Amino acid sequence: MDPLVRLLLALFASFLLGAAVFVWGARKEAELPKVLSEEFIAKGSSVVLRKLRQKGEATFEEMLPWVDGLTVGPIWSTRRLKVTAPQKALEAILSYLTEKGAVEEVRRSGRTFYRIKVE
């Protein structure tokens, strides 16, 4: 085969490979907000449940340091999500956990405590 034809075939193959990688990256970047929110809820829930198992029960204010500074992000991206507003983050995590039935609210002496739901 002529060297010029080989060169053109190699260029065309590298173009196709580059285009495929670009499309994959663009798709991953478009899905990133959804992936970040899913990872955030999963990691935040894990942290809260682990700490509640250790401590037994806690108030909202006691749990704020648990999620403050929590960082999540997919392994294939340099973009990360870091908690800078722990009140909003903890509200989202606790609402997810109470909907799921993993955590229950207990009101005692004017305060709300959260603990792992025992069935």
C-alpha cells in the first residue's frame, strides 16, 4: 500500500477516535450536575448514618459539622462539589433519609432529635 494512503488512513482513524472521545466527554460533562447531586446525597447520607450509629441521636445543630466541608466528585472529572452551606445540605440529606425511612425525628422538650429508625 502506498505510504500516502497509509498516512491518510491513520489520520482518518485518529480523527474518528478523537471525535469519539470528545462526544464521550461532552456527554459526561452534561450529566455531571446529576452525578454530583447523587454522589452528594449518597456520601452525605453515609456520613450522617455512620455518626448516628456511633452517637445514637443528635440535633440538627450537632450534625452541622458532620457535613460542613464535605466534598464529592466523580473520579473522571476535576470538578468537585463542596458543602459551603451546611444548613441547606443537611436539610436535603435529612429529608432524603426520612423519606427513605432510615432516620426518624423525635421531639423532646422543645427540641428535635434525629436517630436511626428501628423497625
